Amino acid sequence: MRAEPTAAVATFQEELRAGLAQAGDPQRAEQARRYLKSQMPMYGVGVPQTRRLAVDLARRHPWLWEEAATWETTLRRLWDEAERREERLAVLAVVRARLGGEHVERVEALDLYRHFLRTGAWWDLVDETSHAVGAVLLAHPDEDERLRRWARDEDLWVRRSAIICQLQHKDRTDPGLLSDVIEANQEDPEFFIRKAIGWALRDYARTAPVWVRRFVDSHPRLSPLSRREALKHL
């Protein structure tokens, strides 16, 4: 007999925290916290190990990921109640492993991912969440207008995600969307936006080097950082 959803999520949460605590290294935790400038404390578990631990544990609780509503409720609770940073990385590991199957790329999941972006509010969590945003875009290309709106959002991390969500999409990249989200941010002085622009262009240059070169040449208002990153391998 299955436990009630609230109890089942609590059990998963307790097991996750116990596993991370056992694997943690206090000295590493403090070093990582300083590196990430994290206000949240950390267990001191590396990203690969956090992912393995989270996914192995999640596979022992398969029913939490079967229904879209339960999948989202579980992930949101684990994220919002996280006591240490690795617990949020664990949430993203479950998403990345696609244990929820098609739930990961449902249009409705974008509201959850936007919540992660706004509350995670730092590059490590934002960049990982952006892979999930990109999965939705690949499955639903008509959501490009939503990403254009995100590119003008008041929150810089939502804007960053709009810029980098097509990383590794290769020939499935929508160059029109890429152009629009960059143009909306090309004069932004924020380092994390300028870096994101350069990163997105550098990644697409592996697939379309001529397009990227022409784009950079035709956009003189790009920052030197964005331009340098974009052309690094051209």
C-alpha cells in the first residue's frame, strides 16, 4: 500500500538528507559555500556524487514521479524546503535524469522551472535548470514567444535562462529566437548576462560558424566580453 503523498515526500526528503549528510565533507562544504557565495549551508558533496545519490534514491520511489501533479508537487516541496544547497541540486538531478518522463518537457513545467530560476538565483542552479527549459522548447517550439518574454523579464536569472536554454541544441537551435533573446540583452551591463550571450553564441558556432560570425559583426553593441567569448573558437 502506498503512503499518502505528503508522507511519501517526507520519507524521500529524510532519506535524501541522510544520504547527503553521510557523504558530506564539512571542510569541502565550507570551501564550496565560499566559492559559490552561497547563503545556504552545504553538505560538501560534489555535483556528480549528488546526482548519483539523488537518482538512485529517486528510483526507489518511482511512484512519486509517475503522475504530473505528484511529480511537480514533490519537486517543488523538496526545492522550497531545502536546508542545504545540494538538496536543490538533487531536485535538478531528478529532472535531468528524466525520471518523470514526459512531465519534464510539459509546457506546464515552465512555471516550475521559472520558480527554480527566480529562487535559485545563482549560476549553478540556473544553468542546470536551463537544460530543462531547453527540453520544453525542443518538445514545444511554439513556446518561443514565452522565451522572448523571459528575455525581457525583470529577473536577470530568468533572462540568462532565455539566452542559454538552447545550449547543445546544435542544428535544432532556433537562430531567430537566439538572435531575439540576445538583442534584448546586448547592452545589459550585468556580467552573468554578457557571459551568457558569449556562451550561447560560442556553443552555436560549433554548428553554424558563419551565422555566428555574421551576427557578431552586425551587432557592434555587443560587449567585449560577449564578443570575445562568441569568437573564441572561430
